[in-house]
Amino acid sequence: VGILAKSYIDQGRLIPDDIMTRLMLSELKGLDRYNWLLDGFPRTVAQAEALDKECQIDTVIDLDVPFETIKCRLTARWIHPASGRVYNLEFSPPKVQGIDDITGEPLVQRDDDKPETVIKRLQAYDAQTRPVLEYYREKGLLKSFSGTETNKIWPRIYAFLQTKLPDVSQKDAATPR
């Protein structure tokens, strides 16, 4: 299923609802005793409805970042395929443009980070996700945070999450899971 999903991403298309929902719901099985945060799912109303049937959703956070900002960040991303090291030409560039700092090997841009693919993905995301935001807004679960810089948005999100999960420590909050 992962290979099938990658084929959609490489073409600049979003993964179909049935494939994405199967992937996500299988990952969520057994996590009902824990607090968890999903990133990028659900992206369609059909996915949201399927998720609601399986789980009780407490809060939905919308990161309202201009598409131009997202496009610039994604298209500036280059990787070293063998190691997975990621460079960003804007804020963490390699010492020599186009070359991995450690091995001296060439960096590549993933197909889904190329400008034309990013634009297609952002347009598809906007068309499919806007109704999801409205779906959760109507349920009273949506909280939006606007901005362009992580270091300005994150403190507001963290403070909000503290009201939902007061036992979350700063150390835990900084550790992706």
C-alpha cells in the first residue's frame, strides 16, 4: 500500500481516500489509551467521517500558512539520497551548493519537491481540505493559527495544547513521535 501511495505522491497527486484511510486507521488501532496528534490527516471530508466513526476527535488545529511560503520552503529542499540528510537552500543550505556536506556526493530534489509538482499538490490540497476545515468548524473543534514562521506560531500552539493536555511537558512537546 505504501508503494501505491508513493506513486500518487510522485505524480503530484494526493493519495485516494480509501488508501489513505486504510493506512491511517490501521496505525491508530491500539492507541485509544494515549493522546495523539495527526499531521496531514484527514484531508477530505470522507476521511474525516471515517476517522470520526473510529475515534473521538477532541481538537483540530489548522496551520494557516500562505501557499507561497509553503511553496518556497518545499522547492528549496534538497536531499542526499543515500543518507536521507535534508538541506534547505533558505535556512540550512549545504556548505557547497548541490553537494552533501559529509560525503561530497550530489544532492537531488525529490520529484514531489519540484515547483510544478508542489503547485499541483497545493491546489489539490486546498480544494479537498477547505471542506474538512468547515466540517470541523461546524463541530466546534477547529482552532486556527496563522503565520509564516514556526518560532512565532509554535508558542501559541503550545499554549493552546497546554489547555487541552496540561500534563504535556516542554521536553515531550519538542520530541516528534
